[in-house]
Amino acid sequence: MTPDPAIAAERTETARRLIAQAQTDVVDLVTLSALELCVLDGPRHPVFEQRVAQAWTQVTDRRRRKVTEEVTAGLVRRGLLIDGAPRHHTVQPVGGYSFKPELGLMLAARCRPAFVVLAKGERDDLRPLILFALGDQADPTQAIVAELPTTLPPDRAARHPDTRKLGPLGWIYRYALVSTANAADLLARWTLTPPAQPGDAAPVPYLVSAYRPDRQDPAAYHLRVRGDGTRAVVDEPGAASAHPAQHDLEQLSGIMLDLLARASR
């Protein structure tokens, strides 16, 4: 399926209400598997996890067609793809379905983000937190769609016991719509506590990178965050100080808010 972000899902009445709600609350949009993302043409989006894309390319054409049919049917059963809905107000996938507004907003942000921020632990097996700025030319940052690695909700996990056997294609993503301030707080909380390490291994820092994929040169702005769960040292790669400042959660949130502001310019 190839969604057309030019047909703006964010202009529907329901989507506008969700964007307004996100200015004060965290709005849950949808939870998807990596396999569902691939069927929704995720590998063609400006940012997509390489391990998932590689796993998808290894699926044979015949198997891919069957999987696409099965996944599409599952999205219809869950109410994420809607048959017979008005076509002129929503992003439309191939096949005559319209997207539920929550899914349409997520795809609009993923397909054409004003900017993207990745927060990834500096270890190959760690999945990143990714932020996609949702907006248009008039307002580049109406809200931000956060992609958070997660696990299946208990009710769905019971119905899909073989998900882990799919490898990266079985990974689960939760999508939430948040304000810029809440996105900065999310980034700060995510990076303040380092990922668990075996034994006495040194804590893994996070690299936070902001990109502008809409520009010819999408050069990134980077920060490295070394947290201990309570306070964090923040520096730009290659510019570490001999006596770095220690930042608490509130201060780290302010630094992340500044990063988001710089990314939006």
C-alpha cells in the first residue's frame, strides 16, 4: 500500500480534534507490528529501521503477496482500514480503503515529516525512540508523532503467540501524538536512564539526532546523553568537557526542547 500524504489526513475534523487534544494530553494513536508497517509501505518512508527493511526484502514475492492480504484483512478487522468511508477527506491506500484518522495521522507524519529526531542507545541491538514532526507549510509543527518500541498488549499477545518467531518483522511499535513540550519531556525521560547492561559494563550513552529530510542537505544536529537515572551529562559528539555539567530531568527537558526548536527552523 502506498499512502498519499498530499491528501492530508490531518485536515479531517477528527484529526484536528486529536491534534488539539495533543497540546495538553498524550494521545494514543495506534499500535502496529513491523510487518504491518511494511505492508503500509514503511520501508519507503524517510526513516525506517534497517533491520526490519532487510527482513522484509528477504520475504519472497509470493509470500509477500499472501502476507499483504492477511495483514490487510487484519487491519480491516481492527478498524484501522475502513471500506466505504468518504474518500476525499483522508489519505487513501491502494485497494479502496480509507485510513482511520489515528492511523492517517501517524502515516502523514511518517511519510512527510517536517523533521525527525532519533534517540538511540549506542549499541546495535537497541531499538530507538523516533519523533516525527506533523505539520504543513503553514504550520510545520502542529504536533509530534512519537514512535516507541513496545510489546503487544496482553489481549493481542494471547492471539499471536508466534510473533517472536518473526524476528524484526514481529517487533511492535506504539504511536502517540504529543505536543512539542511533551515530546521534549519524553526525550528527556527516555535518555536519562541508560539501557541495562550485563555485568559491570559501562552505561551506554544515547545519541539524539535531529534531521530535516525535506531539505536537499538533511544535515543532523547531534547530542550525546550520558544518564544515570537521576542526572545526565549532555555534550555534542567530539566536544566533551573535562568538567561536564550534570542536568536533572527538568534541565534535560529544556535542552531537548531547544533541540526540537532548532530542528523546526
